[in-house]
Amino acid sequence: MQPSSTIVIGRTLELADVHRVARHHAPVLLAPAAREELGRTRRHLEAALVRGETIYGVNTGFGALSETRIAAEELGALQRNLLRSHAVGVGPALAGEIVRALLLLRAHTLALGASAASPELTEFLLALLERDVRPIVPSQGSVGASGDLAPLAHLALTVIGEGEAWFQGQVLPSAEALRRAGLQARALGPKEGLSLINGTQVMTAIGALAVVDAAELVLWGSFCGVHTIFKPAHVRYWQERGYRVVALDLDTPRNRQ
């Protein structure tokens, strides 16, 4: 494995960044400006609750229960129950590299500051990446563009110490995996469960790595084609005059490592 530079979330991510974190375990940091913005939006939400404002999914129920007001002391339980009720995925677990890409993309989405999640929640996802704790996420159950609600709920269960996670070659109860990794499960605050599952980062993670692989296949296809068609003298000619252009046109994240 070649050394990878630190990826900073809270600003634009590239395919290469997803690839480096998922497959080469590149370190990830939360941009200081993003952390400040997370704190600001979190305080804005908390102030709205203190004022007694009604906010869907924060101090109300969901769906048909949207007009049911939830007591302040039950807001954390509301978020936990949201995760438990949606963690109904089935099928084989997603590959570890996809789960790592998913953790990165979910942390990045929160870091953009529009979800009113606390900075500590985003940093907890980064801690899972750093210590390579991978939630067990079933591969079936997404509702597509309406949201990867079920698979993201399985990821989020590990955050609260429930469900299962892979750590150092073993599938363990999440609470035990966190303990061995030196982490403590988080108690979710208002809206944080919703912030963890409301998105399409599962399909984005799968798609991002697929694009990286496809680009690499094109590169190697071009390379093999040149060496099959041309004689050594021709290859030297292209190496001197044209190979660099081909390499630039077909550059891939993995090729830049």
C-alpha cells in the first residue's frame, strides 16, 4: 500500500478521495471551518427547541404521527427508535471497502452543515474510519432515490452500540467492537438519528468505487491494446511522443497513488 495524504471533509470531495479512504485507509480530518459551521447550525436547532418550535422529526413523530408532539425528555429515544425501526435490511453484507466509503460520504454530508448534527457525531464517524470499525450493513433494503434508509440505519446502529460491526477480522456485537477499538457508543441528541439515515450515500459509495474501477479498466485496456497492436519500436515512439497524453486522458484515482 502506498502512502496516502490526508483527506479533509467539509469541502469538495473527489472520486480519488473516496478511493483512497475506502481502499488505502487514507486519514480523514474535519475541516476547522466545517466544524465551526456544524456547531453554529447545531446551536440554531437547540435554540429553536428551547423556543418551543415544532420541527418535524425532531420533536414530532414521523409520517402519520407527524402531528404528535414528542416530550423533550423523549427526543433521544425518538431518534434511537427511528434507527431500530429502519434497520430491516436483508441479504449479504456490503464489502468492507464499500462500508468505508459509506462512512466517509456520510461524515462528509454531515460536515456540510445542513443537517444540524453535532460536530462530535461527524467526528465519531471519522473515528470509526480511523480505527477501521466497519458496521455490518446488509446489501438489500434501500428505497433508491427516496433514501438508503435501511442500510444507513444499520450503519447508525453501530454508532449507538447496537447491531454488529467488523473489527480486526471478527464480526462482533457493535458494543464489543467499539470497546475493543477504544470508543464509546454515542447517545444521540435531537435529530441526529434522522441526520444519519436521511440520504443516498450507500448508492453513492457503490457508484463511486465502480466508476474508479471502470476508469482503470479503460486505462489497462488501452495499455494492453497498444502493446498488442504495435511493435516494440512503435511502443517506444508512443512512449516518447504520445503515451503521456494517453495517460493523462485516462488518468484514474488509483493510478495517482
